[in-house]
Amino acid sequence: MALKLTDIVAPGAVVAELNAAERDEAIQELVDALVEAGAANAEHRDALVAAVLERERKGSTGFGRGVAVPHVKHPGVTKMTAAIGRSPHGIDFSALDRQPVYSIVLLLSPDNNPEDHLRAMEVIFKSLGNETFRRFLRQAATRQDILELLNEADHQKLPG
């Protein structure tokens, strides 16, 4: 069975309007959203934030075209999960194209299942590689709009 965005993204960890103005704040906000949604363990919150920030120091996950996919494999994660955040004003992620990031997908995976992590990254990049998906995600005003967009992407109802 093919992995879908809706299998990965925790519905309660979709943030239609991030408060964060900087990369590190955005990562903290998305990890917090996963904790609040029950998709990440609160006792690992600080370690997860630190691990994602350490990954960013090794190389930006701002891949250009207004998107970033911070990701980490961590022993404190029992089930692969992701959060999505949308920044209306853009955040400097030191992206490859030096442009601000408006859409962030934060992926947390168990450290003992690298194959699933790679499969999830493929699914995320396939959607983010679609111009229509990126544009609609950037324009999505509510959590419900984003969840509907994920469903449409999973069922290949988007042109592009």
C-alpha cells in the first residue's frame, strides 16, 4: 500500500498560521504542535527540538521554492509523524535559492526504521514538487483547507 500524506501528517499538528518569525522558533512551534496533538511525546520535546536544530546546522532543509522539510530520526519517536506550518510572511531558512520559506513540513521518525523515513520524504517531496500543491498550500487560510489539500494530493486530484 502506498504511503500517503494523510498517513504521515497529524491532523492536530497543522498550523495554518505560524506565529514564528525565525527558523528556530518555527521548528519549536511545530514540535509543540505535534506534542499537543499527542503525536510526539512531551518528555522528548526539548530533545526533538535540539535534534532538528542540529540537523539544520549540518545543512538547511530549505529546499527552495518557498518550502522547507526539517526532519530527524530520533529514538524518542515511536511512530513516524509530521506537522505542517504555513508562514504568511515567510521565514529565512537559509534556503538553497535564498528565498523565504512559506510552507514547512516537519517530519519525525523512529531511528530504527530508515526505510519508512525515506518513503515519507519521497511522498512529501512529490507533493511539494507540484507547483499547484505549493501554491494552494501557501494560500490555505485554515487547518481544514490544508487537510483538504493533503487529501486531494493523496488522491492525485491536483494538476501539475
